[in-house]
Amino acid sequence: MMSSEGVETGMVFGNEFYDKAKQYWSNIQPTVDGVLGGFGYISQSDIHGSEKFLSDLFKTDSAPGRGRALDCGAGIGRVTKHLLANFFAKVDLVDQNKDFVNKVTEYVGEIPQVGNLYVAGLQEFEPTEKYDVIWCQWVLGHLTDDHLIQFLKKCQNALAERGVIVIKENHTSSGEVDVDEVDSSLTRPLDLIKKIVADAGLEPIISKHQKDFPKGLYPVVMMALKPKAPPSEPLESSRS
């Protein structure tokens, strides 16, 4: 869901939440316009914003490695093809839609950067590799709050040394959660996103907003997250 208009509320967040999303995406064509919900024309601006964000991340003292990345909610591999394959030696992709995943090789091309392809919803996905960057874009709204926290914790366990989780998601400006009953997704306010991040034991390295999107779309925040440092142990007082 890209637009901030026409949102209904009242969804019940049980298994139906995931079943409705799966049904919705099963009827979507495996194209850039399809995976972007009819907003394929923003793809170039989106990629440019993400390139700038990653370039800035690699300039920080907390810069991750460039070995392996995971593209979450990858669809047909749009982000992998135009972004992640240019920054990382290997990129794994996960999406719950089998038809999208089957389209990856054709869309991205038979390039050496493409690694493992997984068909799974993020609420059930268990990463088995170690990743320098786990990239989550326009997909976390398909997880309930509890499942999102659980997913982010699983991602922490799948990070390589100095690895980070990047989220790029819409957020509301109203302070309320918008519920889209068509594609079965949530658009959260920024404060709630930050709270979920903190509850998952993560903290931001850098945070920026996407620029150059058309008016009428939700604001889009990009955050690079690392595990919170454990609290330091108090020094024992010396004994005379």
C-alpha cells in the first residue's frame, strides 16, 4: 500500500490477516508495476534514494561488510537487481509468493550475485546464513506487531559481525495505524516503528527519509539498525 488515501479499518489480526495477503498477492502480475502496487513509476527515485542511503551507511564507523545480503519481501528481485547486487557479492531473496520467486532469474538475469531463493512468509522464515545487510522494504506492514518483533530478533541472530538490518517502510503522519483490507497490510506511525525497533533490541545507526516521491504517497523512512550494546557492568568498588 503506497497511497495515504482510501484506507479502511476494522481488520481482525488472526490467520486471516496472512491468508488475505497471500490471496491478494497471488492475483498480482510478476512485474515491477505489479509488485509496487501500480506505482512502478517511482522505482527509479526509490532506487536512487536507497543508493544514497547505503553509500552513507558505508561511510559510517558502523559500516557493515559487503559479502552477503538478504532481500526480504523481494518480489521478482527489483531491489536485488538495481541496488543490492551492485553493493554485495551475494544476495539471497525471500518472498512468500512462489510465482514472484520463480520470476527472479528471468528478471534479474543469471548473475553471480544471486544466491539462495526462498519461498516463505517472513512470519515463518528462519534465516540460516549470516548476513552483512538484511534489507526489508515495503514488506514489514504484512506482519503483526508481535511477529515483526520476533522477525527482527531472528534477523539479529542472522547478522554477520558488524551486520545491520535496513528497513524502508511507509509511515503515517496521523499518529494512527492505517489498515488496508485490500492487500491486508498495516501502515504504522513512525513512533510505533521506533518502539518496535527498540522492543526488538535494536537501535538506529542512521535514519533518513526518501525524497522525490509524488505528493499523496505516504512518507517513507529508511533506518539502518544494529543490535543494542549490552549495558556495561558497574565497576566493583575497590576494597582497602
